[in-house]
Amino acid sequence: MFVRYAILLSMILLSQSPARASELNDAVKYDYDVYLAALFDHFHRNPELSLVEFETAKRMAGELREAGFDVTEGVGGTGVVAIMNNGEGPLVMMRADMDGLPVEEKSGLPNASRKQQQSPITGDTVFTMHACGHDVHITSLVGTARQMAARKDQWSGTLMLVVQPAEERGIGAKAMKADHIWDRFGRPDYALAFHVNSNDVVGKINISEGSPFAGSDTVDIIIHGVGAHGAHPHRGKDPIVLGSQIVLALQTLVARELSPRDPGVVTVGSFHAGTKHNIISDRAHLQLTVRNTSKETRELLLSGIQRIAVNMGRVAGLPEDKLPEVIISEESVPPTNNDAVTTRRLKTAWAGAMGEATVIYAPTKGMGAEDFPFFSTDPAITSVYWQIGGTPAEDFEREAAGGAPVPSHHSPLFKIAPEPSVRAGVESTVVALLELMGAK
């Protein structure tokens, strides 16, 4: 199938001026109609959870081999690395994440996922859904592979396509690094990635020179107490009261210790304690997510959590061997930071190839996080991460008029417009690669 496509694309390229900006758009549209639409439908119907993306990885490996890449499977678990050598030039990596979420899809779409899978975390059988658009990412990566393979006369260097597992758990990129991806396949000169975004109008390229995604830490606070009868509170040390005081005190970190111009979040997402109305428990458990956009902010927040939790235990009169424990999980990611010079370079390339109005800067209002920075830090690699709009403009207009709100990522109602999202993903990636890898 790809061979026939490559021949047809070559005919299109020969019949048009290389400078014509719409040529790539036409070629991507044709490939979507004849091939990528069905591939997206397959991925959307068959999402798989983090670390058990076996069928998705197998399908991606086959697609990339068919496009002419040298493919290695099982990198960092279910990860896939595809290499195409095309003469002298830079090594450029493009990453797509492939895992779904344990969510039952309620989007009402005709191709809504009904797939179920055993959770590798709980062992329970759960519904699965591409509730964050990773089906767009991997479909676009295949489209990119097909376009770049058909355009080898337009670029020079080595292209590395990475299919990453377990982004939703923040551990997939780290696992591929631990499996010596750079030692085995080469350290990239540039690392690229994008994410489809339901908060942007479909087809728009949203790019910033700063930090499009925050760093994230998962923190647990174990609060020890002294159990007692609820009618005799003076005989115990109540961890629920102490936990409540800690929750309130933590709010001062962002409100009073972090500079007002520096973003940061400390959210207590879970508070578990006690078993019965009239029993004072001897233990409480707080679960936190902590977000930052710099290592300085991260240190301030994490050290502040430690200080507040431990010293509130002292205020409550707990002995030193029963002070609260602060546990920082390994499931943490650094902030995503775009290289300013390369970002400006790609902005110019996208504006020229896809139109000035297509490229926007709409900073996110939240503090979402990504594990992509594990590919671009330690060692530092020049990187750019952008977002592709996924929601039709009329959906935003309907929401503004009081209609149904646009569903957020990770919602069972989540949906995007696949054709323009996938096409924009392919086109923006190919433009970026051709810009960085130059013309022969």
C-alpha cells in the first residue's frame, strides 16, 4: 500500500512547483483519505493502558517498517524506535505517546471504544479510552513517516521516530532512557513532540517560547496519631485534625512564599483516615500533586511541604518518632521548556508553509505536565514541544452561547475532530523536520 502511495506522491511532486505551499497539504489530505483515516479509527477503537500497549506497539512497528524505517521493538518495555538514515546531517527525534486511560468512553461517537483490559496497577478489568488524544499522535507519526520516506530528496540526516509507552503515568520516557535509547540509537541534535489540545481551535499550531507544560511531583504525607475513643479525645492524638491543619497550612506556600509572578500548584487530591464515627484513628494519608515551571519553584514547594508537615506534627505534640512522613514518588517529571531560538525558527517555517493565521500563542491556563522532558534533559537536548488544536470553532461558539461545554482531556466525553487534527499533526511535523534537516 505504501509503495503505491509513494509512487503517486512522487507524481504529484513532479507535477507541481516545490515552492508551492499547498503541495504538502494536498499530499497529507490524500494520504488521510486513503489510509490514515482508517488507521486512526483502529487506534481509537482499541486503546491500551500504560505499560501494556502490546498490540498498539506491534501495529506501530509494522506501519513504520512498511514506510521504510529500521524498527526496534521492546525499548523501555513496549516502546518502539524507528530509524531512517538519509546521508549526512543532524539526528532529529520525533516522539509520539501511545497509551490510553482507564476511562469508559461516553462521547457518543460511532467509533467509541468499548475495549476492556486488565489494569497493570489494580488487576481489575476496566474500560479503556483514548481520552487524551494519543490516537492522534501515533496516527500522525505514521503519516509523518510516510511523507518523509517519500521526500528523501528534500532532507538529509537521520530521522528517529519514537513511539513511547506510559506517558499517562509519567514513566515511559524515563523507561526508554533507562534502556539506553541514546547509546543504542544515537543522541539527537533535536527532540520534537506535539500534543493535540481540545482547548484550541482545530488545526491551529499553538507554540510558546517558554514552558508549555509544568513539572509535576506526586507526594504522599503519612500522618501518625494516637488512637482513642471518640468520646475521650484527650486520650489520643487525632490525625484527622492534624491532617486538616496541614492541608490549610499548605495553601500558604503558593499564596505567601512563592512570588506572585511564578506559577505553582499544591493540590491535596485525597484525604483518607478513620473507620468509624466514634473512633479516633491512629493514621491519616494525604495524597498531593505539586506543579512547577522551574527547579527553583519545585525546591521551594517540596521543601515547604516537608517543613510544614513535620512542624505541624510538633505543634500537635507528637513525639519525634511519630512526626508526619513526606514521601516524594519517583513518578515525577520536570517542566517542558522550549528552546527559544529553535521555536522562533519553526514558527517562521510553519507560518510560511501553513499560513500566518495558523500559528498562535494561547498560553494554557492550567498546570498540566508531560514526561517528554526526560528525553531533553540530562543530557540537555534542544527541544520544541507544540500543541495542535482539536476542537471545531463551532463547538466553542456553542459553549459561549450557553450550550454544552467542550469536554476536557481525560473526560469520558472527550473528543476531537480527527481529520483536521491528524492532518495538522502530520503537516506541522513534516514542516519542522524539513526545516531542521534542510534540503539536499
